[in-house]
Amino acid sequence: MSSFGSFVKTGSLVSLVVIIVAVLYKRRSDELLQERLDQVLSGLRRAENKVRSSDLRVALGFGGDVDLFVNAVELLNKIGAKPPETTEHFEEVGTKEEIEKLFAYFFQHGAAAERYVYNVTLFHDIVKAAYSLPKKRPGLGGAALMMGKRLAKEGLDVLVGACFTQKTLDQFKHKGLRVVGRRLTDDDVHLILEYSLGEYWGKYRSPRANRLILHSDVSSPILESMEEFQKEVVLFKPSLFVLGGLQMMDKFPFPPGVREQKFTDLKILLQKMPLSTKIHFEMASFSDLTTTQQLVQNVLPYADSLGMNEQELPNLVSILTHGNVTHVSDSNPRVATILDKVRVIYRTLRNSDHRDGKRTLTRLHVHTLAFQAILTEKNSIWKNTMSAAAKASLTAHRYICGTDKVDTMRARLLMDDSFSTTNTSQAQRIPFQNTRPVSCWTEEDYELCVAPVLVCTKVLQTAGGGDNISSAGLVLQI
């Protein structure tokens, strides 16, 4: 054999060995990653199962709707929408061109958002187009009802203030959950435009799975179920009152003075709640400065607990510290960044004067794609913070994947091997432990717990995720 032939033969053998080594290395890496995911799941389950949920009563308000889940790009194509050359933010939309620019604005950031469509005819046309899609998925929604369904599923006795048509209510049967509110002629409909990680719309690419919600509500913005709810809640005597859905008031065309009166009525309801009934307020995507100012004056001073996601957290910090709103922020923030903002809110809101029914903030829960962070004041009513963080984390996977069973073959971890507790010079570095994945520590007069999320890689739904996650965290703490 010639020397050239020997060289070729030797080179081919070396290449084959390299390929085999690479395959074996990849296989071993995959095995180690799967082993890590299984260890984390086992650790989260142990933490979750340390505590059992109680049979307490929980009341929730306000509002409900028919959610219509569709793939965002499919619906946009159906209505003839085109990817715009430039994106633009709007606090409300009324034309197809505004929807195009608004969707692209949030889509490119992977940020969740919810906006009011003031053009009712356009909205009804889009709803009609959505119903014609083969893969649409209708269901009952609204923050109060979504959180109520989760709490009832966990075994609690639940009262929800929401208005629906009788036909819709007749189709809705949920053990342990009762809906009170006036019967409507037509249901409010929310269009849930969902998209996946890495999905393209023209030149725009989504960095994570998320959604844009469009609505043209009539009932929910005016808190139509509040009057009947007030009568029922006195007899119900809940241990916890959960308030959500107030983002429906954003940009709604109230007559002069009506928005302010609605918030005044809501404040009176909160003031009348006995101190034995804890109050949790679930944030959402607020863009209207007038609405957020009303929140700061009439809602936040009366809340014992707050829940929000990674977009809503910096928005609330901006509202409290600078008096303005932010529209988008980092969709995958670092733990230290989230915790620093949590501390700002806690220190800002905890010193209430307790007059006229005002309360001291003693709990904060922030749910992100990668992790859960819960702050609870020491010696407060809130208990089992570690188990609550674990349950919230597992619920994130269960709900987003649409399954009761957590499958590590459909999961990934986004948290690093360790994280900093703050971005300041006082930072500590906390290592991530696979077998004990929930990290808890004490600062000043509060405890902080951080739990990783086994992020679902086969997404069924994102809308309602925060409501389910927050509810799961509350279940073990009341």
C-alpha cells in the first residue's frame, strides 16, 4: 500500500475515533443532565409534600371571561396582518396596523402583555376569525376564576365574584367553587395570542414562550360582580381574600369620575375586611398611569401579600419610586436583580400607619420563567415558605405543560450553579444543590426562599400561568 493510502486510512480511523468519543461524551452529558433534573424534581417534591393544604375558605374577585387560546402567528395571518418594519407601543389599540406594531413590540422581547381594543367592530371580527381556526381552544378565564379553580383543586372552599351568561355557567361545574355575580347577555371574551420559544413572525423572533391578550370587556372593568359579592362574602367569612383582574380597567372608556368611584368602592370593601381575613393582591400588566395611581392609593395600602411576574415587578418598582410605568423589561432576569426589587417594594410598603383599615405588607411572591422567589416577614401569619416555593415551582411546570405529572424529559433548568443574593457589595453567593433545590435564608426581619423551575419544553399554555402559580404558593401558607 502506498504511503498516501496509509495516511488516508490512518486519518479515517482517527476521525472515526473522534466521532465515537464525541458521541459517548454527548451521551454521558445527557445522562448527567437527566440525573440532575431527576434529583431536582425529587427535592422539590419532598419540600412540597412536607405540608398539606388546609380546608380553609378563600374568596376571590373580580371578573371572569371566556378565554380563546390561539397561536398568535396563525391568527395574525388569518386576519391579514403583516410584520411591520418598526415596532411601537400603544396603551390601547383600535386598528389592525396598531395590533401589528404592538404584537411585534412585545413578541421580540418575549414579554407578556394585555391591551384593550377600543374598536369593538374590529375586535368582534378578530374573535370571529379566531373561532374559525382549527386549533383554537376556548375555556373560562379571568384572574379571579383561574386562581379560584386552582385553589378549589387543592381542596379549599372557594367563592368567586364574576359575571357570566347563564349558558356559560351551566357548562361550568367545579367542585368546591361557587360563582356569584349578575348574569350577562353576552360573555366578555379574551383573545389569548400565544407563541413559542424561537417562533418567527417575519424578521422578529421570540426569545421565550409567552402571549399577548386582547380584550374589549364590558363587564369586568366596571367590577360588575362586586355588589353581589360583598353581600355573600360577609356570610362566607374567608380566611383569605384574593384580588385580581384590575388591569381590565386600563384604558376602559369610563365616564368622568366613574373610575375613581369604582376604586373608592373597592377601597371601602377592603377596609371592611376583618383583620383575620388576609388580603392578597395579584398584579398584572398595567400600562395606564391613571389606573396605577389609583392602585397605589386605594389597593396597595390594604394588602398583606402581593404576587407578580418578572415584567410586573419592575413596573411596580417604577410606579412606587418614580411615579411612572414601564412597558417591557428583561424576560429572563437574574435572581439578584429580582431580589433587589423585591426588597425595594417590601421596604416601601411595609410601614403602613394602620389607620382606616390599612395593613402592613408581610409577603411578596415573584414568579419568573426560571425560578420562584417568596419573601415572608418573620413571625407573620405566613408559614411554610420553603414548601410554598417548591409547590409554586412544580405548579408552573404542571400548568404550562398541561399535566398533573412533572416529566423531566420535558423540562430544563435555566438557573445557574449558584446565584448572588443581591447586586450590591453585600452580596452572598448561594450554591445550587440538586438534592435540596430550594434555598432559604434570613435577612433583617424577613425570610427569603428561591426555588428553581423545571421549565416546560412542550408548552400547552402560558396565559393563566401566573394565576395558578401564585395560588399554589398561597395554598400552603395560609
